Amino acid sequence: MVALPVVSHGQERSFWLHASLGLLTQRNYFGPDYPATSLPSREEVHHAADFLTKSGAANRLYLIYHRELPPAEARTLFQWWREACPQEVELVPALVLRMYDKPATPVFAKGELELLAKFFRDDIRARQMAIYDIASKRDQGESLPVLARLFPQGLIRIGLQPDETLDSTFAAGVADTWSGMCHGHRNREDWQQPGFGASTLKQWVEARNGGAHPTTWNLVCVAWDYSVTERGAYPGYDDAEKNMPLPEGRNRLAMELMRKVATPSKLGGFSSDLYILHENSRSAAHDGRKGALYECLKRGEDYRGYYGAAFQEVVTLFKEMRDARP
């Protein structure tokens, strides 16, 4: 395997995941009429933080919250995360402002969100906040200017889609790379061939080079179902019962491509979506409830389940970034 180029220690190595580490987190995400998520124990949060920041080599964690548990419990939860993580690890609360139901229901009332944001700023010492949305160009509502005022260093947009631009409300984006990373079953014979995923990913990075904001790029663990197409084209569905691991070596190849193509000042670093990994791993067809990613993290266990090889590749890449000489 070709050696990775040397990178700055300041480059982002991040994961995004639910602060609650809940097995089920549908409440106020898909709609309001789902059961609330249970608060994990303080010990479970410490187990997860210890693994992600030490074994996982993360220097930033995006902690997703969308009122899946009550705000009073969330305050306690975020305090546990802050005490559990080394001070040099940046915690960035990542809020979902609109649900994914048909009316796109607001998750927070304006006053409630302002109080929560002040808590993150003052008590958790969050330097920035993130807005999480995997849909493109949605109106985030009247609360966005409030958050921008409270966090003048700028908000971060997580789940940034290829056709989205960022305005001055945002300081940076974490880009969704799923279709570019997944397109092509084999690496050299498919993914790297013209018209497949590597070409798409290159175009996305080149486009961001011309923007005003640095971009962090998502490394992928969960791919789509490769069993129904000859060379790994999109099968037409995203199904947690059928989705397969990203092919071995794909994340390394993608990271090398993005480093080569990106303008250094526009490359924020690399991140990985652990929420989608958890949702797919908890499927009965894969690891089931006990073997799901969040459950492993709460126990302080290294995840080596159905998507384990792809996850371990991301962890290895983060360690190489951490340990590279300046």
C-alpha cells in the first residue's frame, strides 16, 4: 500500500455520533411520536469517550442531539462527555433543527434553543456548534441567526451535499461522500475507472477548492448492496438489512485522492459518520442489538462486527494522521 503523505497535526480527525448513544434515536428525528431515548450511564459515556479519543485517535467529536431525550438530561449528558474527554479534544454539539417528517417540524422552540446554545458555549466551553442535516438546502428556520450570533466563529454544516454552497453563517462544512465512495465494487477494476466513484469524488473536491470555506470529508464504513449489480452501481435503495461494508482499502485510496486534489487551505481534515454505522450494525441481519456500534462503545469495546474491517481502516488512518511528524 502506498504510504500516506505527511499531514498537519492540526487537521481534523473526527467522528459524528449521538451524544445519547441510544440504541434507538428516532424521536424528534423522523417525527415526534417515537419513544424517548434513555440516558446512558456516566460510566458508559466515559467508556465511549475513552475509546473514540484514544484508540480511535479523534481530536474532535460531533455530538448529535435532537431532543431524543429531554433537555435537562441532555445537559447532564454533555457535561459527562466534557469531563470524559481530554481537554485537547474539541466537542461540537451537532443539532438537528428540523425533523425528517413531511412538515419538517422544528425540533426546538426558539427560546429553548437559545438557552441550550448558551449552555453549550458557557458550560461545555464549545467553541463552535454544528447543524446536522443530510437533506440538501433545507430552510433551517428562525433559530439559525440566533445560533450564529452566539457562536461568532461560525457554525459547521454536517452532511453537506455536493450541490450545496455555504453562506457566511457557516465557517466550514463536513461533506457527505457516500455515493462517491461507494460507486464501484472493486477498487482498481471499478471504483478507480472513468465514470465511477473516484472520478465523482475528485470533481467534488475540485469544486470545494473554489469555495470560501474549508471542507472536512467523510470516510465511509457502510456502503450499499453490491450483490445486485455487476460492478457495484447504486442498486436503487438504501436498506440497513442489505447494505454491505465499504470494500477494503477504499477509505485509504479516497483519502490519498482527496489530499492530492484538495487545496491545502480548503482541506479541513477527515471525519466518519458513526450514526449510520450504528443504524446499520444494529440490524438483525448484521450485528443485532447487542452487537450494534453504540452498544459496543458503551461497554468500552472495540467494534469488530459486520462493518468492522471498514471501521478499523478509518481508525488506522486517524492514528497515522495523529502520529505523523509535523
